[in-house]
Amino acid sequence: MDIRKINPTKIVCVGLNYIDHAKELNLPIPDEPIIFLKPPSSIIYDGDYIIKPKICKRLDHEVELAFIIKKKCKDVKKDHEDYILGYTILNDVTARDLQKKDGQWTRAKSFDTFCPIGPRIVKDIDPMNLKIECRVNNEVRQKSNTKNMIFDIYYLLEFVSSIMTLYPGDIISTGTPPGVSEIKRGDVVECEIENIGILKNYVK
């Protein structure tokens, strides 16, 4: 399914949603999802360039499994699959120095080109048992499995839809595994998730 045909009203992302990532950072397991938004204007696609802003001194990659909303929903409690169009890969690109400086995440997550997604939308896969990996210049930086999520896909759909109405094409991204690291101008970033494919972008 062509990822370029969706038109999200919002991108809802989840922070600290992998057990191994929480252990890596020596942080307590959250008792409910930590969510934030990225604007649709930050979206780019497979093969596009991630633009490092001049103001940013440290830029990081964050490979994530994302799912696309199929139809309008609020307060979802059951029949989860009826509301999920499919799954894709999302790179939650982050200006780490600005995130630390601001004490909140909006600016650091929202620059144009900071939301690579793709390469396609797939259905009929088990989202809770997929190998997930990020490579920079062919070096493995992140490697885990979606079974290590703290809050699974269906819990996240219930949680987010209890807060806000979701519309067709909206994206929920499910958090990143350990190994987040810096990317620089000239780097090639490949985010890969089993049964979905490889999302490849270049940094400039």
C-alpha cells in the first residue's frame, strides 16, 4: 500500500516504550504511555533527505514501528483491527540538544524532514513479534524486537483514542528500542522492520 496516499491530521508518538530502552537509560518503567505529537509537515519518505537544522548541534535517529488509523474512532475498546489500516516504519528524528535545552519535546521533534516514514504500509502481520533495527552507514546502532514493548499496539490505540479522536490516515508511532545515537551530514540511515522493509534516508 502506498504510504504517500495517506494524509494524517496528526502523528502521535510514544516515549520510553521498550523495556530494554528503559533499562539502558536506567529509568523506571512508566505506568502509562508518555505521548507527544509531531506535525504532518515533518513527514518525508523513503529516499528523501533529513535536513539537519543549523541551530541543532546533535541530531539522533529513533527507529519505530508505526500504525495507520483506518477510520474515525474515539474510545476504542474492542475490535482493534477494524481501526488499523496497516503498519509501517517511522524514524523519530530528534534534535537532542534542543530537547534537553527546552525541557519539553515539541521543537526538537518538529522540524521539517524529522519524520521519515515508509517504505510502505503492510497488513496481516503480527505487530508484537517483529525484529527492528537501525543502521547508520551499514553499522548496526539499534536492534531489538517489538515483543519488548511495554505497552502493546492495542493498548496504545485504546489509550490514545481515550484522549483524542483519531481520523483516517493518522499515525501512532510506538517508541524506539535501545541504541539511539547521533547522525551527521553525509550519513545514510536505514531503518528496518521484519516483514515491512527498509526505510532509507540521507542526512544533509
